[in-house]
Amino acid sequence: MDFICNFPFFSILISLFSGTICSVLPAKAAKAVNRLVIAAVGLMSAVLLLYLLSTGESFIYWMGHFPAPWGNEIRAGVLEAGMALFFCVIMYLSMAGGAHKLPGEVVESKHSLYYILVNLLLSSLLALVYTNDMFTAYVFVEINTISACGLIMIRQVGRTIEAAVRYMIMSLLGSGLLLFGLCIMYDLTGHLLMSNIKESVALIMANGEYQIPLIVAVALMCIGLCIKSALFPFHSWLPDAYGYSTVSSAAILSSLVSKGYIFLLIKIIYRVIGFDIFNSTRIIDVLFVFGLMGMIFGSLSAIKENDIRRMIAFSSVAQIGYIYMGFGMGTQAGMVASIFHILSHAATKSLLFIAAIGLTDVSGGSRKFIDLTGAAYRNKWAGVAFTAGSLSMVGIPLFSGFISKLLFAQAAVQVEGKMLASLIVLGISTVLNAVYFMKTVIRIYTSEQDAPYRSITFRDRKGYTVVLVCSVLLNVILGVSSQPVVDMIGQGLAMFA
Amino acid sequence: MYLILSSIFFPILAGLFLLIRYRTPLPGEKRAIDRKALTTLTGIFLLITAALVAAALLHAKESFTLFYLTKTLPIYFRIDSVGRLFSMLAVIVLPCAGFFSFEYMKHEERESRYYGFYLLAFGVLNALCSAGNLITFYLFFELLTMTSMPLVLHSCSREAVMAGLKYLFYSLCGAYAALFGIYFLYQNCDSLAFTADGALRASSIAEHGGFLLVTAFVMLLGFGVKAGMFPMHAWLPTAHPVAPAPASAVLSAVIVKAGVLAIIRVLGMFGRDFLRGTWVQSVWISLTLVTVFMGSLLAYREPVLKKRLAYSTVSQLSYILFGLAVMQETAFTGALCHVLAHGFIKSSLFLCAGAIIYKTGKTRVEELRGIGKEMPLTMWCFTIASLGLIGIPPTGGFVSKWYLALGSLKSGMPVFDVLGPVILLVSALLTAGYLLPPVIHGFFPGADYDYGRLQKKEPCRLMTVPIFILTTASVFIGLFPDCVSGIIAAAFTGR
Amino acid sequence: MIVSVILIPFITGILVPVIPFRKRWQKEVFLETAVVLNSILVWYLLLHHSDSTFLLAHFTGNLNISFRVDGMSMVFAGLVSALWPFATLYAFEYMTKEENENVFFLFYTLTYGVTLGIALAANLLTMYFFYELLTLVTVPLVMHTLTREAVLASRKYLYYSLGGAAFAFLGLIMVIVYGSTTDFILGGVLDPAKTAGKNNVLLLIYVMAFLGFGVKAAVCPFNSWLPQAGVAPTPVTALLHAVAVVKSGAFAIIRLTYYSFGTDFLQGTWAQDVVMAVVMFTIVYGCSRAVKETHLKRRLAYSTISNLSYILFGAVIMTPLGLVGALTHLVFHAIMKISSFFCAGAVMHQTDRHYVHELNGLGYKMPRVFGIFTISALALMGVPGLAGFISKWNLAGAAVESGNPLAWGGIACLLVSALLTAVYMLTIVVRAFFPGKDFDYSTVSDIRDPNWKMLLPLFVFTVCIVLFGVYSQPIVDFFMSVAAGAV
Amino acid sequence: MSRKKSIEEYQKTSAFRFFRWLSGEEDPYIGNVEMCPQEEYQPDQEAALRREKEHDAILDKVYDTTHNKSLYLFHRLYQATSVLFCLFLIALLLVTVSYLPANGTVIRPVNNEVAERYIEKGLEETGAVNIVAGMILDYRAFDTLGESHVLFTATITVLILLRLNKTEKDEAEVNDRRFEPKNDAILQLVATFLVPIIIIFGIYIILNGHLGPGGGFSGGAVIGAGLVLYLNAFGFKKTERFFTEKTYKWVCFFSLSFYCLAKSYSFYTGANQLHSVIPKGTPGAILSSGLILPLNIAVGLVVACTIYAFYAMFRKGGF
Amino acid sequence: MGPNLLANYGEAVSAILFCIGFTNLLLQTNLIKKIIGLNIMDSAIYLFLAEKGYIAGRAAPIVVDGVTSVEAYINPIPSGLVLTGIVVSVSVTALMLSLTIRLYLRYHTLDLDEISMQLKREGK
């Protein structure tokens, strides 16, 4: 076994451990450790990704001295490594982009706690990505949930706490369903490791003995994860949570946390249930319908919204709808599109949140559109970045959003029954996206003579600008040279099977 | 070739020259217009044009292609008998009315514009008469509308402008309806060059004959607008009263005849045999008859003289159209005779009305009591012309109406062969009813008329001579119809 | 080479705000030189084109960004590059009264490049890419004045365009999935083996894509952005909203219909009927609205809506002759409309009057401008001897020849529209030249024709209108060969 | 009936208009070509303000629960649907349950080779007599590592939520004094007896985790309970002598670090097939079963501290 | 209905409890009741797991007298899972409680809807 194979384990471990370490460090040092850990994990993931690409097959890593059905395991394939790398990049950007706002949002004495949470969140995300064990996944889902809740309410205004409560309630419902589904699954298969469950599931499907409970279990798990990732009817917690938490939190939450759950769902679909078995159930239709509804209603809510952050948050609902629509298509292509959209949406959403904060900064801290008038002139970089993000969301070629739209549409065409519905909704949703994003873009580029915050000028922050530029670049790179990424996703999915 | 071209382009260039050289000075601009020079120049131009046209007419058939719009759309000129006939009308009426207007327009503003467009319209009219195919014809048909519109709205009062626009839009509407047909003709004929006996390909007739009938009907309706045919006649009574009298004369006598000319051409293109006995013919005849009757009726109850004459024009033009719609040689002869007769008579009547307005300022019929005593020469001409229009021998109107009725009876159509002449007759009676009262009141103002206020108001020669010439011409046609019958016969066969 | 003609405007545009010009004329000379140079390059390229495809970049899968010169692109690129220098010249003079010139010229020049990109695109994806880009680079131009109206207009413009592109995108997908390639090939690229049994869906998507691209071409339910976008400075309205942008929509539809889906596939289907009905309705609707409209530029914008649908009408006849008609009108209408828009702009620039009823009597004071306006009005009406007649003739000829009864109805629409065109154009002319008896000339006393920078383009366009009206044979022949796929 | 109409009335009829059109006096559109300027768009500030006020009023009305009949009805409906929803869920799950393998029997998927090996070789491989402890701390130690971090994370979030600033702290302390049982004799006496016993019992549980029922978590909870009792009896003043926030921080830190590092070592060696140097010891002895004992101790410490910290936080937001 | 409902009475009870807890957590407006619902839900799951481990007539999995045969002990895995689950549940409950305390201190009510209303009134 190559040394590199330890990297997934290392990355989970150091991020977990750094959480502990940060608890005894002062804020400055905690920040440094946090950045360092993210960077290190990112680096390791990159190396791992290259390694996996060169070997061309995934590997399994024992967590302990015992092999498959007895001990814990983690597993690394191209997709996992790529996701880990991507999560690190986004997280780094989000943290760096929101760093300058942190003192204003969080009480000084709690900064180090903030970094602890971020580290733990990272570790839980990594664990979700790499794990090969359902129960481990459950445990880390809980870490993820709790730390995300912490990230929401670390900025202590009434809204965030309420949002945190709502978030927790929904998450706990989701966890409960997930756990219950897991238990039933365990009862039916007697295993907790994904690959073993999959074998048993295949047997069950072949025997036909426990089919009904199996499907119920799968449904429970799916719904649990849907709730956690704020699929349309379960999204009520989302706007406040994303809209009022700290910038970095919002960026991380919307681009990573929900994506972690979605990735887990993908793993469940591929590694636990089996893609074909999953597709033969009605569940994908439900996901499909919810996805479509999310695309429309999320956008509609976003249009009605008068607050830029909440608007972006509602847009996330719509985008998650896209992802579930991809699942709902039940084809490999749909899945690839969904995974690509996870990436592209994560890149874009964090960019949008960070850029939005730059705009509100120069508008007296107000997030109302009326006050944002002309903000792009006051903070040029943020304006450009926000525009780029919006264009990506709308699906203009050159940006990542276009590719995901393209992939979705191509996937949709291959699904006989769902083609028209998805294509039309895709079109409508693009129109709606255009409406609210372009409304904002035009608003920030409108200069009115008597706008109240005209005199505010942007204090140039190098770091912030660099983050913006990097995010935009990331977006454009995903948009322009998407082929390697798509290939990689395909390869990764192949490794799942 | 050069004669025809020069008869077209000389007046156009002359008109442009007048428009530019004598353009009206704006307030603040220190430039005066030498009115005398302007009128003299215009007169010379008119005469030269008339001479050129006359010379062109004398030439036997001549045809040439000026250039090609597209590969299959030549701008093609050819003088045939029909064109010659209409040219004759134009070449007499236009200079007369032109000279009349030298006096009439004395007090109007912006004379030069009037003369300029007058010459332009003359040129375009010449081109229209000598156009050799449908596209060329259509081109100048549109241009005729454009160039004659400024004549209508010359006074620039609100009503005049509105009337001008109305004229414009009605005409364009008609032209476009015609264009619709042209598109289809183009596809279904070998060429768009005029002929008298149908240019449609036999295969096309067989294939979509029904639709071609629709096309024909649309074209007839479209060109009928210019000729004041029923549903689209309304522009005439609006445009005439506001236009200067000589312009009305030209409009009513010549320009509306362009519509007639067009319809003759269209009939030729489709071929009478193709249309005869179809629903197109029936509907068309009904329309013309409705127009005839309605026009007379409206004229009868109209108090304003010029407007009354305008309604009369509506009615009389449909006589011509009726003659064409019968599609029979005698009726055709009658129709073409009526073209000439009505042209001379109506221009004469309008000029008379103009002279009265010019001298006395009276526009309503009931004001004209005793006018015959004041302007005897004018009123005599008016009387003779009126009689002609009613159809009293030996004027031109009688001959034409005779032929029309005869042709209709000969045609053997169901219903219309008798109904037509009856309506024509009734209409003639109505004509008498609306034209004779001014005459009677003019000469016999009644016992209570105050002869003391009477004063000689006879206009100057520049006005009376054109009126006289035109009246004479109308009588001449009636006395010697044979001199045109040759041309008409040739026209019927399309030579 | 082919990329350089797209890049030069980009570079020039970006340089405008960057280079610190000391005097205004320096900037003007710089811009004009660049634009003219680029146009010359384009023409050189068009005249010496080879049939090879230039591959710029792989995008994803078998999709790539590539360029090629074929007949259609020759038409459109030639048109655009011929008009642009004049429009730029005109813009110099016009913009003396507006603020933020640099930004304006930046995007104005960028638009040139993007439009050429649309024209020279070798496949649907590339075209779609530039199509979206076009929306983006033109929005700042619409927004230029930054008044509330302008902002509303640009917002609407964006919504409509992006929304339309979203549905056009579906068409792109169909071609990607069901076509053998996305390259433009006359006659279509759909693979019969793949499409078997899916015709109705494909047709539905075609209709959606048609309407999607139709948004830029202001097809009826989606046209309201165009009149509103008239708040932009006139050079923009004239060049972009009469030529570049809206014609891109029409161009895209032609590409979609003739080069991607293919006429064989579409002809005689319900989809053709639907789009034709839409187009016909737009023709009449645009004109009727123009008649009602009192704002000069908006009136012209409505006129554009109607005229664009002429082009589309030609396109949806779906015969080679229809394509010829469409192309003819594409080119001729561009010249006519840009000329009338420039007249309107000249009036606004010289007199600051925007409404039709304010134009009384201006004809005497600005005889050149209004003379040219009259000619363009007549041309738009389709008076023989001017360019408009030829294009309408070709359109109607194609419609008759197609033997499609609906197309025959379309001819009627064309003619109704021509009549309404006369109504809305000639009332202006009449007002300008025949202001009425009691008109007070002192109100127009200090108004005069604009200077040569504005007049030169106008004169050139007028000459073109007349020239094409009288002698259009070579250019129509060229269109014929394009439609036959011989170029 | 030939009633004569007045002129005005007549002029309104369509017959009259038709006649006017016939005689060319009126046209449908000629008169309409007249133009007048359209009104410019004017943003109305007042209207906007009014709208805003109305919006507020509506909000007030909607959220006025006491006076709102429909809201009350809505609540009732809400409750009813809640019950229905619950019943539906129950029905669904009962159906599922009815299809599950029968309980208590041997031949079930659950009783497979996994459980078999744990039972048969657990003692040998982990050295723990308590098979469950062996399983969670050795076979499936990764889960447990995560589990302890869940607790850690929760503590952090509670800290974030409830920990007070220096200034607030003083105030809270004053408030807290009022609730604190002041020198309750009975309580103190009982506590003096009980607390050592409880803590010793807790320690026993921890240390005996690998040998019998018990383990770090349960033992830690017991110790925590003892500490809480002590705090209640004697107040913060006393506890702060030996247990402050700093103590808590470091105890947690060291315990967790140890846990992390120890498990990392074991994972690393396991995964790379290296030999672990940690001796298994004799099964049944107190110093046996490799890392399980130290880990139990670490977990116990963390849990004890955490339980105490929770209590302190809930009570007054600090130690 | 499947064959094993009566045999699985323990699971059935846990399912009912789970649903009650779930519904409470989802639909109660009072925060404390929500937390109680959460705990009921979690407990139901532990009950379920415990039932899964149970095999009639066997002992708890603590090796007695060195007997390491399968027939002697019940399945140890569910017990382990329950242990882990309890820790998670404790953590989550603590977090929820502290959130409730915060909200109560701020808004003086435990009703989540009323808190939302107050927030909306605050208008930010």
C-alpha cells in the first residue's frame, strides 16, 4: 500500500484533531491553524486525486486492524478525492473572503470557537466523503449538523438563533429518519459497511423477501437527507440561516454543507443500494418532482425577496432542485450533471455570498436592494464578481453554470418520459434566475444621484479582492475546461460501482 | 424611346427644378419669389410636356425596357391604344387645369410647391400611360399617389392635411391589395407584360383557378379604390372639397382614371374569358351598380358644390367600371368613351366651381342664385357640361351611356343585363337632379332676387379659356365619337 | 485571421478607457481607424474565404468553439462590418451631448466583435455563446443614461434576452443530442436514425427555440423590450436594435431552421404553421403598435418589430427562395432602418424633440435629414425603385411559390403591414413638410441640419437604398447562391 | 313605432356612423392618427410609502393571534392535521415493521458472520471481556471517535451560545446568587456523603469498562452527576477552587488529543498492516485489552467535564 | 400487512413512538415539547435497535467464563450502536436546550411561531 493511501485518513484526522487543538489556542493562532489545515488537506486531496487518476482504481483503507465486514473502513476514489479537494478550495475561499467581516459579526472571545467549528465541519465533510460505513456516516452527519448549527448562530442576533433552531429541528428530523432507515437497513442486511450492504441488497432484490421494508428504508434515508439538504418542501429553515449568519458561514453552508449530504446520498445510491435498484423504485420520481418544484418555487421566492442575502439563499433552494432533478432522471448522465452542478453551484454560491458582502459593506451594511443602488461603482471588484456569479447562475457560456445546464439538458433528453418536463422547467427556471439575478446586477450598476450611500468608498482589501478573483477564476475554469472534470466525475462514478 | 422617356422625365425634372429653385422662403429668409417667372416657367414646361406627349403619342407602337429591377422584373414601356387614350385625356386636361391655376393660385401660399408637384404628377401620369408591364405600372401608380397627395393637401389646413393623408392611405391600401395580386400573377404568368386576353398559364388556371379568382377580385377591389369603387370610395368626397379647384379637376378627371386604366390592365392580364360568368364578375358588377346609385344619391343631398361634384365623380366612375365589368365590346367602348367624356366634363365642372369660388367665395349650392347673371360664360360652360354628364345628346355623356346600356343588354348576363341599364338610368335622373338646380338657380334666380347687387364677375381669360376648351372637348366627343372609336376598338383587342 | 477580426474590436474597446486621450479627436481617430481597419479585414476575409473551420477551443465533449465563413456568415458579417464604421462616425457626433463616452465606446466596440462572432460562428454552440455575450455587452449600452427609464428598459431587455436564450438553449440541446454534429450545414444536421419516433417532441422544442431566439428578433409575445430599449442613445438604437442585436436573433433563427434542424424536417409540419402564424401576427401587431405610438424612436422600434418578422416570415417559408427573401430583407431592412433611425437621432440631437407631434415643420429646417427620412420611409413601405420593394418582392414571391396557403395569408399580412407602415411613416413626413396653415415658424427658427459626421452616413445609406432598389441583381444572385448552398 | 329620435341620440347610433362613413366624412382611423404625448413614468413616493404602511398594517393584523378568528381556526386545523399525519406515519411504519424479520429468532440477517466473529474472536483480538466495549473501541473505533467529537462539538456550540462576556458575567453571577441554595445544611451533609461515593462509583465504572458493563461514557456521566451535586450543595465558590473553565479546557484537550492520537496510531498501523506495539494483556485483568482502558479513561474525563460544563453553562453562562 | 407484526411487537411499539416523537418535533410549536419529541424519537430508535440485538434465551455479550461461542450471547452490534446513538442524542439535546434558553432570554416565550412573529415585527 502506498503511503499516499493514508492521505484520506490523515486529512480527516488532522482536521478533527485541529479542532481539539484550536480549543486551547488564542483566536489568531486558531485562525492560522484553520487556514493551514484547510490548505494541507487540500494539498493532500490534490495529491491523492493525481495518484488515483494515475492508478485508475479506488482503494479501501482499514480503520483499524480488521477487514471489511468487521472493522470500519474508508474508501477513496477519484470522485471522493476530487470532492475533498474541491471542498477545501471552496472552504478556503469562503473563509478568506469572509475573514474581514468576522470581527464585526462575532464576539471577539468566540473567534477561536468559530475556527473549531470550521475545522470540525471540514472533518465531518471529509468523513462523509470518504466513509465506507453507514453508521460512521450517520455520526459524522451529526457532527456536520451540529457544527453547521454553530456556524449559523455564532452571529448572535435573533434571526440567526431562530434560524438555528429551525435548522436544528429540520436536521434532527432528517437525522432521525436517516437513522431509522439505517436501522431497518441493518436489520435487513446485517451489515453496516456500504459494500456489504450492497451485496445483501442485491440478494434481497433477487429473493424478493424483504423488498417492502427495504424500499421504505431507502425512502426514509433519502427523505432524511433531502430534508437536511433543503430540498424544496423542506427548505423553510434555509433563507434565514443563510441570510443572517456570518458571510463565511453562509458561503460554507450553502456551498458545502448541503452538498455534503447530497454527496452522501449519492454514495448511498451507488454504494449502498445500487444505482439500478434505486432507479427501479418510485423514489426517483418523487425526487424528480420535488426537484422541479424546487427549481420553480425557489426562484419565485427569490424574486419576491427584497434582501440580497436571502435572495441568494432562495436561489440555493432552486439550485438544489436542479441537483435533485438530475438524480430524478435516473440515468448516469443525470447523475454526472448533478455532481457537476454540486461543484459549479458550490463555486458560484460562495462567490455570490462573498461578493454580496462586499456590496453591502459599501451600502451602510444594509442588504435591501434600494440601498444597494450603485454599489458596484463603490466596490468595483465585488460588483464584477457578483455579476460573474450571477451570469454563471443564469447559465451564460464561459461560466460553470452553463455547463451544468448543458449537462442537465443533455441528460434530460435521454430520459424519455421526463424529458419535456425537465427541459421546460429548466427553461422557465433559467428565465426566473435571469429575472432576479439580473435585477440585482442592474441595481448595483445603477447610479442614482441621491442614493444615500454614495459617499461611501471601499477600503481596498487585498485579500478580499484576491479571493474574489480566485472564485471567479474557479468558476470560469469550471466553465471553460469542463471536460476533464466531467470525465473525472464519470470515472469516479464508475469506481463507485 | 427617347420621346417617351423625355415625356416622362422632362416634367419630373422640371417639377423638381421648380421645387428646389423656387422653394418657399421661410420667415427670416431674405428671398422673394418672382411669381411671374414662376408661372411663365411652369406654363412653358407644361406646354413642352404636352408637346412631348403628343409627339410620343403619334409614334406607333414602341416598346423598350429601361432596366431590370431584378432578373425577371423589367421596367418596361410600351404605348398601346389604351395608354394612348388615357394620354390624350391627360394631355388635354392637365395643361388646361394648369393654366387655370395660374390665376386661381394667385392668392395661395407656396405656389411653387403646387406647380412642382403638378409637373411631377404629370410626368408620372405619362409614365403610367406608357407603362408596358404590371410592375412598371405599379411603380408609377404608387408614385402618382405620392406626387398627387401634396396637391390635395396644398392649403395645409387641418382638414386638408387630414384629407391628404386619407387619400394617401386609401390609395396605398388599394395599391397593396393590387400588389397582393401582382405577386400571384407573377408566379402564374410567363411575364407581367400587358396583354388583353389573359396571360395566365393554362396549367395555373387548372391548378388553382379558384384562388386566382380571389386574387383577381382583390386586385379589382384594390385598383377600384383609386377609381372610387364602393367600399373604398370615401376618400374622394373628403379630398375634393379641400383641394384647390384645379387640383380637384385633375384629380377627378385624370388621376382617378388611373384606377380605371389599372383595372383595364388587370382585366387584360387575367383575360375576360377567365373572369366572365364567375362570381367575381357578379360581385364586381353589384359593387359598381351600388356605387353608381349611392354616389348619385349622396350627391343629390349634398349642399356643397365641390363635394357634390365629388360624389358625382364616385358615381360616374362606376359607370366606367360597370362598362368594364360587363366584359363586352360595346360596353367597353362605352366605358372608354365615358373615360374621355367624364374626364373633360368633370374637369370643366370643377374648374367652373373653382372660378365661382375664386370670384365670389361661394361654396354652397343655395348661395349660387343668380350666378349665371354674374358669370355667364362660366355658367354656360357649367350648363353644357352638366347636360353632358346627365347624358343629353349630343354631348359625350350620351354616347358613352348609350354604349354602356347597349353593351349591358347585349351581354346576356343574368339579372344584370337589365338591372344595369335601369340603375344607370335612375342615376342619370339623379344626376339631372343634382346638377341642374345650380344651373336653374344660377340663371333664373327667381322673382325675389335682388338684381341691383348684381355685378359682372366674369373671371379673366386664363380661367375661362381652359374651361371653354374642356367643355368644347366634351361636346366634340359627343359629336364625333368615331374619332376615338378606332382607338377603342384597338384597345379592346389589346393592340 | 478569423479570430483577429473578433478580437480587434475587443482590444480596441478595452483600450478606449485605458488610453488617456488628450483630445477628443484623437480618440475619435483611434476608434474610427480601428473599426474601419477591422471592417476591411472582415471584407478581405469574406472575399478570400476558405472553407476550412477554425477551431478555437474545445469546450466539453464534442462541443467546441470554432469559426467558419460560409454564405450566411458572409451576408451577416458583411452587413455588420459595412454599417459599423458609419455608425461609429455618427456616434462621435451624437455622443458629444451624452456623458460617460468612454464606457459607451467600450461596449459599443465590444458589440462589434461579438456580432461578428455570431456571424462567423461555425456551430450552434459558438453562436449561442456569442449570442449570450451579445446580450451582456449591449445591456450597458441600453443602461447608458442611467435614468430610471433606462434601468427599467435594460432590466427588461436582460430578462427577455436571457429568458429567450434559455429556451433557445433547449434547441441547442436537441441538436447536440439528435444531430450528427452541431456544425452548420445547409439542410440540417438531424440524424434521422436518432430522431425516428420523436418528431413531435423535436418540433415542440423547435418552436420553443424559435420563440427563444425570437425574443431577440422581437417576435410577438416577447417584443416589448425593444421599444423600451429605445431609451438608449440613438447610435445604439439604430445599430443594435435595428441591426446587430435584433438581426442576430433573425440570423440565429435562420441558422436554426436551415442549418441545424433542416427544412426537410420542418417543412409542412405543425411547427411550421405555428411559427408562421406567430410571425404573421407579429408583422401586423408591430405595425399597429407603431401607428399608435407617439414617441419617434419607439415608433421606429415597433416598425422594427414588424420588419424583423418579415425576415422571419421569409425564413419560416422554409424554401430556398424564402431564405433568399429573408436574406434580402435582412440586409435591406438594416440599411433602411438604420437610415431612418439616424434621421430620428439627428432630429433628437439637433432639436431635442422626441415625440412625433413635435416634429411639425422641421422638414423646412432640416431638409436633408427629412428628405432622407422620406426616402427611407418610402423604402420601408415598399415603393418600387427602392430597396424595400425588392425584399418584399422576394419574400412574397417565395411565399407564393411555396404553395403554402398560410404563406399566402402571410402575403396579406405583409401588405397590411405595408399600409400601416405608410401610415406611421408618412404621417411623420407630412407633419415635417406640411405643418399646417397656422404653424409658427419661429419655433423652429434656430434649427439646422447636423454636421457632416451625421450626414455622411445618412447619405451613404440613402444611396445604398436607391442603388439596391434599382439594381439589386448581383446581391440577390449572391443570396440565391447562398440559399442553394453554393457559397 | 316611429318615435322620432333627437339629433344627439341619432348621432350616437351605429346607423349614423355608418352613414357618415359611407359619405366619406368619418373614418375609423383617420381621426385617430392624431397624437398626443404619452405620460412619462413618474415614480410615486407617496404611493410607495402608503404601500409600505399597508403592508405593516396587514402584518400586524395577521399576527394578532388573540383577535384573529381565522388564525385560531387555523391552529385547530393544524392540530388535527398533525394527528392525522402522525397516524399516517404510524400506519406506514407498522406495515414496514410487519414485514421485518421476526424478532428474537436466530435465523435473521442480523445474526451473520459479523456478530459471530465479534463474539467468537472478540476476546482474543481485543482483549476485552465486554464484547460491546471491544466492538465500539476497537472494531468500530472510528464511529466512537466521531461520537466523542459530536459531544465536543456540542459543547463548543453550547459555549458559543451561552458563554458570557466578562461584563455580563458579573451581572449573571449576581443573579445566580439568588437561585443558589445557600448553605442548605441537609443538602451539604448528604452531599458530603454521597459525592465521594458517586465519584468513586463513576471511576469504577470507567476502569471496569472493558471487563463488565460500563465504560467511559457511563462512568463519566456518573462522575459528572456527582460534580453537579457538589456544585449544588456548595456553590460555585467552592467548585471554582478546583474546577474552572481552564481546567475544563485542558482536561478536554488532553483527553481528546490522547484519544485522537492513540486511535490514529491504531488506525495507521492497522491500515498499513503494521504490528501494533500495544500489548493486549491478559483478558480479565484490569490492565488488559490494549488501548481500551486508557481510552475509556479519556472518554470518561471528557464526559464528566462536559456534563458539568453543560450544567454550569445552562445555569449562569460560565464557570 | 406482513406476517411478522405480532412477533415484532417491540419494533411496532418503537415505530409508534418514533412517529409520535417525529410528529412532536415537527409540528409542536413549543420548543421544550419539540425537544421532548426529539428524545422520544431517539429513544424509539434505541428501542428498535435493542430489539434487533435480542435473541431469545441468550445472555448479554460479556464473556463469562471464557465461553466464546455464538450460541451463548446476543448480537453485540446493536448495543454498540445504541451507545453511540445515546451520546449523539445527549449532545443534540444539550444544544437544543441551550438554543431554547437563548431564545427564551431574548423573547420570553417558548413558542417558536410567536418568536418568528416578533422577529418579523422587528423587521430585520
